[in-house]
Amino acid sequence: MSAAPASVSVPARSAFVLAAPSSGSGKTTAAALLCLALRASGLSVQPFKLGPDYLDPTHLGRAAGRPARNLDSFLLPPERVEALFARAAGTADVSVVEGVMGLYDGLDPTSDEHSTAALARQLGLRVVLLLDAGGMARTAAAVAAGLRDFGAGVDLAGVILNRVGGEGHARLCEAALAEVGLPLLGFIPDDPALHLPERHLGLLAAEEAAWDEAAALQAARFLRLDALLAATRLPALAPAAPLQFPEPRARIAYAWDAAFSFYYPDALDELRLAGAELLPFSPLHDAGLPENVGGLLLGGGYPELYADQLSRNVSMRRAVRDFAAAGRPVIGECGGLMYLGQSLLDLEGAEHEMCGVIPARTRMQPRLSLGYREAAALHASPLAPAGAVLRGHEFHYSERLDPPSHPAYRWTTAAGEVVEEGRAQGKVLASYLHLHLGADPALARRLVEACC
């Protein structure tokens, strides 16, 4: 097989969805490798991730040199999925959309609603299938053809093979794929240096997991980038100008360090479009909050890994508590809820004092709570009025040790259990629910207005 050229030419914008038969096929590694190789070829690359994931996008963003955007068809209404895709894709030569789970896996085994296939159909994008070819040759064609033919309206552009033993192995698979009319768009060698390390919430963030870009580009030489781009052109995709933000009318500080980093880039952009100036601060390292801010945003992350350090930063905990006591808006999501509580118990049973803004003690436990939620707001908050129905996502290994008082949300599980969760009182909102402010610009406008 010939190596990829040092540079590629693209006559029109290109975009594609990278999908696989299942989770664990190497989609994130392959998507990051494609972003890196396309960028090294002189193209501007916009990465996207299907689903609510905060960690995979960091690897795509590092490889592409610009933030990856989340496209989640449950958290975002259809028109917002399309608008956010067009807004970012229109500023790049090529867009790489990493799918989630298997190609047809969504919320329901009898439907592909909210699946990678559904997103590809909605956006009119061709699918590039990533196949883990370890231990197979002719069977690769059977799997690829089965996935191509299973779902109506899924347009397969070709196949990239992952974890390939060498060029000879790739030629065997290519011959089989040719029999079913599917082109091979390259392969990725089976190289341990490309593997991305994991921990309890998923992959390590790109900032913590070094990737040898020289080794990655060496592996990328077997990708057929010209053929990939030619097969995934989107000549109808209109160019878009970079976002223009208005003059700020409110200053909002958001926690940003190793303990807190779970934010959707489009959600932060919605706040800026609504008139916010966003100021990062570190609950781990800073002695106090930025000056003259009107609100605090404490996103998710890994406070449990830094509980002792967060606890020892007494001046910051006091500053957050005093800010909330002064009646200013404070939003805590998941890890932010844990930090706003009274204490956090780690897996060893040690208890660490937190900010004490809300009457909540949390502890780490081995069971994962996860899933999409459609929640009704029980009380007014800086984000939404009472009665508003919001879509969010839970993903956490911690739990509250006390029943919630003045709960923020109520939802019903698939098993029929009614859950009341979080806390919304005054201008403090704390919840395990991750929201996407890009779903409805009114959410960002309401928060910015509260912070003025």
C-alpha cells in the first residue's frame, strides 16, 4: 500500500462521520489520528463528538488545533444540532465527526434514534467505517457489508482498518472489501504507542495523556487522505465567519483546572454570545476569585482526585461560600455540586471539608450512575424558571449521603421511579445533571442577566 502524500488537495469542504461496529473499536484514537494527519497536510480541521462526552473531545481538539464540539441529539433539539454543526464546520476545510458506541446503537435496541447512523442521516454526511481488523481478513468485508446494508439511508464512503498487522494483512482485507464494493481508505497499524490511557470516568484528558505526535504521524502514513476527502465532499456547505461576540455586560468566573474542566465549548460560546466575559480560575491553586465577577460556574471534573488539595485551599473555599452568601449566582454541575457541599468522602473513607454552600455530603462509591434525563425544574434558578423541562445527562461515581432539601429537578426513570435531585435555592443551583446551554440560547441569556 502506498503511503499518504505529504500534502493533499481538497476542491470543496469535506465532512464525514467516523463510526464503528461497537465501543472499544478505537474510534477516538482513529479520529484524533485523522485530525492530526489532515492538519499536518495543511488543512484546517474541525472535530466533533457525538454524545455528551467531555474527555474524548480533548484528544480530538489537541490533534486538530481547535476545540472539538459536541453534537448530542438528545441534549440538543434537531435545529440546534444542525445550526451548531454548520456554525463550526463552515470555518474549516474538513470536519471529522466521531460517533458513539456502534453505528446503530441509540437509546432503544429496536430503533437507531440518537445513534451515529441517525446523526449521519440528519446532517447528510457519509460514514467512514472503522473496523478492528485484528484476527480477521475476509470477515472484515462481511461485517462492513452487513453494517452498510442494515440501515436505510446510511451512505458508507469506505472503510479504515484499525489494529492491522502490516501491509500484507491490509491487502488481504482490501481484496475482500472490493468484493462487496467498499473501498479501503487506509489502515492504522497495531501500535501500543497509539493507545490512550483510561480511568474511572473514561479516557484521561489530553492534557494529562501525552501522545507522541511523531509516532502518530508515522502511523498515519497508511491513511489515504486524498481518497477520503474526495469521497466525503460537501460542496453545499456554506462558509461561515468566526463567531463575533458582543460587548460583555457581565463577568462570569468558571472553574478551570485539573479538578474542574467539563464544559461544552458551544455552551461557553452561548454565554459569550449572551454578553458574558468568561474568566477562568482555579479552585486548586488560586487564593480567591477573580475581581468584579457577577456569577460563578463550577463544572464537572475530578474533585475526588484532588479532594485534599481542594480542602486545604481554605481561602478559596471561603471566597466561594461568601460569594454565594452575598446572593450572587452560583452554578455547580456534578463535580461542582460536590465542591459546593459540606464534605466529600473519598474511596478510602477520608472526609474532606468542602465549601459548605449547600447542605450536602457526598462520597465516592464503585457504582456508576449514568444516563440521559428529562427533568422538570422544581424551583426557579439562574438558568431556568420553575416548571421548565430540561434535558441533561448524569455520569458520576459519587452519591449524596443526605436526601436533597429544596431539590432542583424531578424526573422519572425508565423503571418508573420518581427522582428528586440537586438543590435550587435563591441564586444557587447545584445538581448532578450536566446541561448543554447550547440547547436553548434562552438558558445562557437568563444566566447572564442574573449575573449583571
